[in-house]
Amino acid sequence: MSETNTDPTPPRKTDGWLEPGPTNIQVIYVLYLASFVIGISALVGIVLAYINRDKSEAWVETHYTWAIRTFWIGILFGLISAILMVIGIGFLLLLAVVIWAVVRIVIGLQAVSRREAIKNPQSWIL
């Protein structure tokens, strides 16, 4: 007697937000923005960026590079700001870092919604 698959439930389809591509990079950018309220979400975003890096189209790869560099440069500037808080200037520098990060995230979100590559993903500034 042969067994056939009579399971009426079709295989589960994902909506693609975990798979490399535009939707995934948008999720990463949103996680970065949410990290200003929920700090741990940026860590989830950076893990997703590293997992999906080098698995997508060339224009999306520029976004992964941009997102990864935004995270690490933001951490670096944030640590420098924390150290400089001892002399008071760190508070202003931290505000500048937050503005810098938000601007980079918004630039990334706008570019991915237009399906455009980031012009200079290796940039330290904008």
C-alpha cells in the first residue's frame, strides 16, 4: 500500500521580510529607528543585515553596506560622546550622532522605496 500526502494544508509561505531584498532592508531601517525607543532592536537589525549581505541584487547590497556602516559608525560616535560627557561636550555630540543616524536611515528608506542604490555606501557622513 502506498502512502500519499493527504495533508490539506499547503506549505507555509513567508512574506519575504526575512529574505534578502528591499523588504528586508526596510525592516532593518525600521529596527534602527525603533532602537531609539527600544535599544535592542538595532542589534536585531545588524544581525539581519549581516545574514542577508551578499545574497541580493547589487542595488540592495549598497543598502546592506550602508546599514552596517551606519550601525558601527553610530556605535563608535556614541562611545566617543559618552566619554566626552565628562567634560560636557558629549551631550551635544550625542545629539549630533542621533541626528546623523536618523538622517542616514531616512536617506536609506527613501532610496529603497524608489528602488535606487545608495550613491556612496562607504561614506562616513551622508
